[in-house]
Amino acid sequence: SGVSTYAPFSNYWENCHTQTLYLASELGAPTGKKFTQLAWKYGVIPTGSNYLNNVSIRLKETTATSLTSGAYVDMTGATQVFYASYFVPATSTGWSVIDITDYIWTGSSNIIVDVLWGDNGYYVSPYFQTYKTNSAVNRQIVGYADSETPPNYDGITTYYDNMRWYWDPLTPPGNIAG
């Protein structure tokens, strides 16, 4: 899966920037939701250092159905839903849940998940690796580096992360009298 191996939390490098496209059809469109948590499924966990510095997760809605190679998507107007100056993505294989600032999604647009972290001061192998799915179109942009903060664009791939999106309904269920 090429560059996607290093996305989005691979501490094989000191810095990583990933943008991943998720389609409205995968998120349960057309029903709007309040996203409350995100989760990634890990297949490999580092045996050495396991923390990341300056972790930011931003969400941006888009009409794009695939990502374009050559550069990152402009994230102007994106909503930061998570930030930690020091973060351990997972301590065991399997699903690892991140509590995010609640994000209201109307249920119509696709979403880009932008994960950026870096300046770790170390790299390690084995490193964090998440489970991926292969698509027919480009779904993930990746940049990784030891010396670039943030890293420049390095490549694009049809592989994208398996994720869980935890949510509450936008309209709470009604009460039934009786």
C-alpha cells in the first residue's frame, strides 16, 4: 500500500501529515449526525517510543469524490476537532478511540480528515500501522519526513484508513406518553 503505510500515525518518521476522504454514503447519508469520537484500528504497535507531539485532527466537508495528486487539499475553513501536545495513539492492537470536539455533519457532504503531527525527535521501527481498505479512486494524501515540519506532500494512494465514527442523532428521539 506504499505511502499509506506511513499514514496517519506512523512514527517511523518524526513528522506526518495525512488527508483522507470519507464519502457521505459511508457515513450514513442522508442522515445528519453529531460526531463525538473517531477510532482507528491498529495492526502494529511500536515496541519503542509510542508518543506523538502536536497532534491535530481537522475535518472539512467537500463535494470531491476523490483526491487530486500533487498537493494537499486546502483546509481553509476546516474545523479542528482534536489537539494534543503529547499523545499516544494506541497501546494495543485493535480499535483505539479518540474523543473529539463534537462536530455537526448535515449528512450530505463528503468529509476530509486531516491528521497532522510532528517534531517527535525520534523515529522507531516497528511503528504504528492501521488497517486500510483499497478504493478505486485516490482517497489518501500523505507526507512524512524527519526534517520537514509540517512535511511536504509525498504521495497519494487509493488505500485509506478503516475508521469508526461515533455519533449522536441531531434530533433526539421523541418521548412516548403512555
